[in-house]
Amino acid sequence: MREHLRAIKEETEMLRPNVELKERRALMKIYQRNFVSNHSTEEIISEFPCFRLAKMLLWDMRDHTIVDVDQHIISQLSLMAPKVLQVSQSPLMEKFRCVVDDCEDDRLTKGLQLEAAVLLLPALFKELPGLLFEVEGHAQTCPPDTPTPKMVLKGCREGHPMQYDHISMTLGLILCIYFLFGIQYPKGLKKTLTFLECVVLKMKDAARTSCHN
């Protein structure tokens, strides 16, 4: 087992790692699930450095649940995005709407609607956006001592979140981390994450790893 772990660690350090690793992954699956259930997130990352790779998180999530998280967010949440923008009462709403309305390309407009909807979801459920994302240098208000996976949006001029690329994919990675590491949903974001899990990803019957803080 240690030999397999060493091989995966070496693979992740290569310029072009092999993210499939099918044979080794099959041998490690039972060990991995048991380890995740009984160790902290920091210990899991140390034991399984492959989880530092975005592609590996998405692949492992699909391996466990048969759900392509990134594609589900794009296909399902995109359909809901215009309605989210319509009903949202977030203070960010007008700023986002200006960005979307100024876009003259229909394809890009749909993408912007999706990105805006991701960031507006917590406010829609009257929860704390700061538990889902923060703009680098412009931390949002969230409960103290609440370590939780979140998006950190970098390179945003004047703190405008919509200037960050790949918001929807980053959300997918956050959901993978919650699921694969067995992290309990924080109280101030539970409705939002449950909606994403059950409605957007359609995973209400999926067996999660035992949750821990």
C-alpha cells in the first residue's frame, strides 16, 4: 500500500501526471475511504497528495458517485441562473446585472449568468456568502473560527467578484472537497450546499463519506 501511495505522490509531481491511475486506484479505494472517515483534512491531503490536483478531485468524485460535477453545474444550474438573478435580493445583484446586461454575445451572457448565480445562491437561501467565497483582500463577514472550504477569488479589480474566471468549476471542486473528505456542511451554508447536492447534482441517494468537522 505504501508503495502505491509513493507512486501516486511521484505521479502528481510530474509536469503531465496520469490522472487515471486505474489499477492503483482500484487497490486503494477501500483504504482511502477508511482513512478519510478517521482523519482530518490536513492528514488526508498529506496521505493522498493526488487530491491537490483539480482533475483528480473531479475524477475521484465521478468514480465514487458516477456524477460529473462540473458538467452537472454547467447544464443544471445554467437553466436556473436567469431565475436566480431575477429573484435575488443580494447587495451584489445590481453589480452583477450590469455585467450581464453589458454583454452582447449570447453564449458569453449565459456563462456570466451562471457565474453570477453561483455567487448569489447563499443570499437566495438567506445564508452567509462568506462561507462560500471571498474576494482576495475583501473578506466577507462569516462566523469566527469556521474553517470551511471556500472559493478565494483573486485578481478582482475593486473587489468585483465577476472578474474572476472559472467560478462554476471552482464551485464544483468545493463540492468535491466536502463530499470526498467527509466535511460537515456549516450551519450558515447548509441550505445552499444541500440544494446543490440534491437538486443540481441530483445526488440525494449518494452515500457520503462519514462527516467530520
